[in-house]
Amino acid sequence: GESVGLHLPTLSVQEGDNSIINCAYSNSASDYFIWYKQESGKGPQFIIDIRSNMDKRQGQRVTVLLNKTVKHLSLQIAATQPGDSAVYFCAEHLGGGADGLTFGKGTHLIIQP
Amino acid sequence: NAGVTQTPKFQVLKTGQSMTLQCAQDMNHEYMSWYRQDPGMGLRLIHYSVGAGITDQGEVPNGYNVSRSTTEDFPLRLLSAAPSQTSVYFCASSYSNGDTGELFFGEGSRLTVL
């Protein structure tokens, strides 16, 4: 089965509120994690990444949190805007020289006006 | 920079037909890969290449062939299309094998096999 999964397939938030998108992973050897955003009809775009030796990383309006104890990853988007509407994927790199990324199924973030 | 360019954007095939999805990148990336995206399945790795002349299988390689004769190009070939290969295909490139830095994705190629 999927080693990376999301708790909710769809998340609806009010414009201006903060959004939190969650991701669970099962491989404790994963050493690198990335969040991607995919708008309708387009390819995924990089948002933010985090290494397994970190707990938190911040970008512009986005924060990624990594909890290795429970194998949980989250993406927080501050002051959600209409342009944030998209499908968000988490991805993990399995480490140990493995190639490629394993992607989760995605969460569709819907922004309510 | 054009980034990662995929052609065609849309294609309809009949079962048993063959075709090639083209992928080119102008960022001098060593690592290139092909993913397929199906509803509810996320992105799954088909084949990848860590450099010219080197290719390897990903999670779902059956029914697909690849080659990497140049750094820039990484075509994906379907020798005998099947309805199960109806999907959206994404080519991606990066500086490394995924353990650092981002993957740059193309816009996707939507394939329908009848």
C-alpha cells in the first residue's frame, strides 16, 4: 500500500483563515520530505521541503512540521488566499541511496469566500 | 528558461497502437523521471534516469520503455497501448535523485486509450 497518505481528501477553509494539511508516512528510513501544489491542468510545483533532522521549516506563508515520533508531516498555510486552491501532495524520499520520491494521494484544498 | 517541456499535451490511442511521449529539459539536470497520475492514486514513478545512458525502473514500469541518449531528452514509449494506460503523464527533472532539491515537472500529457 501507500507509504505516504493523507488524512483528508478534501479540506475547505474560509479565505483569510489558516489551513493545515496533514500527511502520514510509514517508512522510518525516509530522510527528506517535500510538499507540492498542483493547480488544475498543471504539473506539481514545489512549495517547501524538510529534512528528517529538522522539526520545522518556514517559508513565505507556509510552514512544514515534521513529527518523526508519529511519522506525521503537516503543511500550514497562513492567511489562505483564493490562489491557494489546489491539490497538495506530500512526498518522501526513502533514503539509503533510493531514487525518486513516493507521493501521497493528495488533499484538495478549497477556499470559501 | 522553458524548464521541462512535454509533448503532446493530449493524445487518444486505440488499443495496441504505439506512441512516444516526449520530454525535454533545458536546465542541465542529470536526473529525469516519468510519473503517471490517476484519480485517487497520487503520482507513481514509471521509469527514471540518473544521467545519459542510464535508466532504471520505478514502481509501475510494465508496458513502458525509456531511453536517455542525451542529458536533455527522456522519451517514454508505449509499445502496445492498453486501456489501463489511460492516465496523465508527468515528466520531471532535478539536480539529484530526489534526496535534495525539488523536482521540476512538466505540464503533463493526457493520454486516453480506447
